[in-house]
Amino acid sequence: MLLYLHIPFCDSKCFYCSFNSYTTLHHTQKAYMQSILKQLDFELKRFEVNRYDIETLFIGGGTPSCVEASLYKPFFKKIEPFLKKDAEITTEANPNSASLKWLEKMRFLGVNRISFGVQSFNEKKLKFLGRNHTPQAAQTAIKNAHKSGFLNISLDLLYGTNLDTRDLLNEDINTSFDLPINHISAYSLTIEENTPFFKMPSVKKDDENIAFWFSENLKKRGFRQYEISNFGTYESKHNLGYWRYKDYIGIGGGAVGFMKKRRFYPHKSVEKYITDPTFTTIENLNEEDIVTEKTLLGLRSVVGVDISIFSKSQMRKIFDLITEKKIYMQKDRIYNRDFFISDEIALYILS
């Protein structure tokens, strides 16, 4: 079982960000961090969680590093009995707020993996994206994380903006590999509704080859691509858990939980969540929904898909794809050879 904790607070809102995050609600942090404890008690009972059941914990946002480490302490105390002894505990962080002191305190609480929202080491590109850190701040934060005892360090890189050239992206890659990291999440810029970039579609560079070129460069450096956007010598257990369709608890405003064909949605609004943290909207999934999701998730990662979920007509399409060398089968699971066409392959099988 997986556990996700959502922190909806941010120091600034990036121009491309569509996540449930807010820059004006920092005054509610203490109340919010008390409410997550109430929801956690509720979810532990609903999911019938036993000692050592939780394999991974991921703290995402928003910006987890803009919340004082001391405010996380009650949450960690409550969850500690349920964590496996070797549980992967990840937090996201932004370079501008992840001070050495904050990193040391989070490491002391038990966090053993950290993911930095870097996006680029190019100052002009950072300003273009609405990021509020400098290239030097990003490098310093990553080095401080290593100094604090983090062995598993990841960073996000973003490509596909109209500023990007291969020289610029090469410089981002070179700088990344000069740092003590073992994982990179590489994302193509997507234009989402209700973001500043939505009104400026020209900010995105349409180049179908850039994703392939970028991923090949990371792989040449020894980072395995284990999902369409994730590369490393270390592979996130939390990420893999989602793609393997494991149950997960979602804590916090806008977080999502999943158990046995049902999804659980708490309030998205921070104020409503604080008032009623155990409120839940339940979505019931049917068999078709589950087959679709397992196929999409499995084909975009090294997890693959168990063929027992497919109908006879779908299997005929799968054998066509195997003949065409688009996918391959191993021990009753199908695997994708090219993650960048995973959606097209899944749609062909499921249509």
C-alpha cells in the first residue's frame, strides 16, 4: 500500500502549473497540518491498515519545503507504526525554500528521498517559466541534500518551451550529471487550462523529436528509462506502485485515494478541507475503467500489462502488435518497446 500527502502551499505560482496549490493561504498551514491528522486516522481505518502495511510515503504539492519541518512531526509520529522498515519516504522540494536546516530536519524525521523542482539551470528559462529560484540556488540545494544524508536525490527537468535549443538542453543535462543525483523526471511542457500559459500557446515548441532526443541523452549517461518521464539508476518505488495499480491512500486537500475499484476524493478547497477533512466523494470504477487504466499505466512503464485482463478480440490486436514488433510478451505480460507511443498502442488495443 502507498501513501500520498498533498501540501497545497506555494511561495509562487509557476506559469504552467495547474496543480491544486495556493500562494495566499500560508496563514492556514497550522490548521491544515492538524486536519491531515484527522483524515489520516479516518483513512487508516477505512483501508484497514495494519502494522508495516505502508511501503512508500510521498509528500507532494504545491511546495512541501515551504512548510516548516516541525509541522510534519505529528504526522510522522502517527504514521511511523504503519511504515515498513525499509519504506521509501520521498518529499518534493523547491530550491528557494529547501534550506540546509529544513533538509536536515526532514532527514531526521525519516525522509530518505528528495525530488527537487529544478526545471532548468538556465536563468532566462527559469524566469520564462515563472520559477523563483536561480540556477545556483538549485545546485546548492541539491548539494545540501546530499550533505544532509540523502542518497536518493531526483530533479525535474522541463523541455519543449520555445526557448529550448539542443545546446540549452545539453547544458541542463550536463549540469544535472555534475550533481549527486540518481534520478531525473523529464517532462515536456504541456499547456493546461486556467494557467497563464494557456493564453499564450506560442510558448510551447512543437517538435516531436525533442522528447526522443532528450530521453536518449539521459539513457546514454546511464539512466534507465523506466517510465515515459522517469529515468535513473534508482527507480522510485512509489511511482512503480501506482503503475502496478496498488492501493493508495491520499491525504490532504485535492489528494486522491484508491482501493478495490473505488476512488476517494476529499475537498479540494483548503478552507473546506480544514473544516471537514473526512469528507469524501466516492467514484466507483467498472471493469472497463480498470482494464483501460491498467493498460495505459503498464504500457507507459516497465511494469507492462498482464494479458489475463484482455478479451479475445483485444488479444488478436496484441498479437498483431507483437508481429509488428511494437510490443513484446514475456511470462504472460506485454511490454512496450517505445513509451512515447504508449497511448496510441493502448488505444489501438482497447478500441
